[in-house]
Amino acid sequence: MKAVQVVKRDGQVEQFSPEKIERVMRAAGMNEEQSKLLVASIVSWISALHIESITSLKIRDAVLDEMVALEQILNHFDREKYAVTVHTTTNTLSHTNILSHNEQIGHVTVRRYTSPHNIFIPRVPYASAHSVIMTNFTLMPHIWVLVQVAFKKVTRTKRFGFYIFPCGGFTPNWKSMPRLQRAIKKFIHIAIGAPLIAYTADSVIAISSWEKRELSKNHIPAHAITVIPLGVEDEAFKPIDTPVSSPIIELVKTHRPYVVQVSRIHPIKNIKTTIQALAQMNSLLSYIIVGAVEDENHLRELQDLINKLNLSNRVIFAGKLTTQEKYFVIDNSLCMVHMSYNESFGLSVYEGMSRGKICIAAHNSALEEAIKEEHNGYLFATTDSAGLASKLTELLSPNSSAVRRRIEQTNKGEMQRFTWANTANTLQKLIGMFIMVLPLSTIDWGYVAIAVTS
């Protein structure tokens, strides 16, 4: 049994040995067997936690993998045990200040702040919060929150578990940033962010082994990092059970055969390489991109390239679709492509594989964990348009049907473990190791919380 730190109602902290806990329990009227049973189970006992989540991303803007992760995880939390509040902005990817300041999404309460540049100061009720989860990593509000938590730790007034869920935000693709922005952000990450994270976080949650290695390279202690993979939404494992709109049916019918990519329109997603691959093929294969536009200038650059290569009838930006429409487009594709420059997890690749699709991805970052060559897909150098064109031509051949059937069965079977329920359950267990609130109506010892320590 580990030692425990007990926080009293008056805010004082007292260290309890396992033997002392048993004596307290007996004084509360428990016999020896009851007290030992409660001591043995206390590590996994969680009840009525109030969780505060801070993110610079946009709730209800399901284009970003990180936002999907946050919303899905929180909605899979046990609503009988957790009251969850999310602090974010009123912005979406393409518009500022259009979302309401207060909203209830499922059992998650959303508090939004007006901010033209996603910079805001969240009003977190630290005194009543039992867990604070900080998602992504930007300079503000994240540095501000880290400073606040560090101050509370120094002054011994930190009474909550503090968890950081960077989702690639702390280890971005530095090369994709302008030089000055990269220099400033990297300095702040290493000189300020890393020391504060190492000092304040009860755990840093990486969404892949690759992200854990990258965090360690960026001065986050490896022992403080826990890997919890993201999950695929429940709909990915179910047949499409609602009618798909006529324009989407017509889109699929008109452009078959086609490859699909599910991602936002942003330079880091490297849509250009797949466009260039199409130009090198003799077939009339099309390319459908499902996702919202984050960078309008980049969209114009891609359209200029498409026109230059005479591919305007073969490259289609379908925009943001409903969940059912997205899976309808995936189901009818030849395969999924994802030649992104950097992914901490690559959620859309897992969505494609959950539908049995072959996925062709860039040989970099966490995509190397998702794809095993010729087992569930194929990997190519990030800008290897010629190699990609050759593989797509091969998959179009009738001779590839046996390979496609084999990979389809492999992917459908292996993806069953990547669910949001599994992700949420693992996160709940992690939180439960640090903070447990006793049912005071049953056993009132005058304590607010018990935190397990090593």
C-alpha cells in the first residue's frame, strides 16, 4: 500500500501511513476486515470529481484531431462521477467570436471567452477543482496557467491533480513555421514551458509513443509521461444507418474510383504531394479531400497547382461533412492517403483503417506507428509523389483485389481496441491514482480529499 497525503477541510495537509489509515478507519466504526478492504481498494476509488479542462481549441469544431479527442473523451467520462467544465474561446477555425459564451454539450459544461487570437485568461475555480486538464500547448493561456499552478505548488495551496494533454502542441512541426515565430516559440517552450511542466504536472499525457519520445527530447522527464492513445468514434464501427444526402451520393458516383483524405486544409497536411501523384498517373483516378479550410491562402495555392496540372475535374474539396457522410465517402474509396508532414497520432488514418481501408501515409512521426508496411497499409517518403503514384496504380489493378481483401480484414480486426471509451477509461484510472474524494455522507472524517503519493 502506498503512503497517502490527506487534505483536511481547513486546507492543512497531513501524511498518513497505511497503518495510521487503518487506525482512523477503525475509529470510524469499521472492523479490521472492513478497514483492510477499504485500504486495498482506495487507489482505484473515484467519486464525484470536478474536472476543469483548459484548451485553446474550439469545442464543436470537429476538424481538429485534438478537439475531437477532448470532446469525445469528456463525453465518455462517467457522468455519475464527474462534473466537467471546458474553458475555451468563442472562435472556430474560420471565424472569430461566433460561438456562445456558455453551452452544455452532453454532460460537459463549456465556458467560452472572447478572444480575437485565441489568447484568453481562463477563470478556473482552482479551489473547488479536483482535476485540471490542459489540452494542446500555446503561449497563452498555457504559460499563464502553468505559472498559476506553479505558484500554488510553491505556496502549498495546490489541492488538485494537474494533467497536460499536449496532442502535439508542445512538439509541433517547427519547420512549417516562419523563422521568427519558430525562434520565439521554441525558446519559450524550452526555457519556460518545459521547466514549468516538469515542476507542475502530475502527468503529461502523450497520444503516441512517438510523441513521448519527442517530449523527452524537449526536456520533459520521461517518467512523467504516460501514453494514452486516442480513440475512434463509435460510428466508425457501425453500418451507415441514416440517409446520405443526394449531393454526396452524386459526388461518389461521379468520381469513382477515387482516393480520400480526411483533414483540414492546411500546409502541414501536405495535400500537394497527392495532387502531384495524380498528375503522374495514366488513369482517371480522382482525389476527394474531406475537411474544413483553415488556411485560405493555402487553398488558393492548391487550386493554382490543380489548374496548372489540369486536374480541376479530378481533385475535389468536399468541405466538412457529417459523420455518416464522411464514412460513406471513405467506404466507397479505393484507399485513404495521408502524406502529412507531422502527426502526433493521425486520427483520420485510424478512422480509415476502422472501415477496412488500406491507408497510404508519409514515413514520419506517429504515422510510422499506425502503418506497418504491407500489413495494414504502405509508407512513402513525405514528398515522394512518384512512389505514391506507382502504388496507387498498382492498387487500381484487378490483381490487387486479394491484397485489398486481406488488409481490409486485418484493419477491421485490429482497430477494435482504439475506442474513445478505452481512452476515457484509461484517463479516468490515471486521474484516480492521484485524486480521490471520499463519500463524506457515509464516512465523515473531516477530510476533503486523499491524494495517493509514491
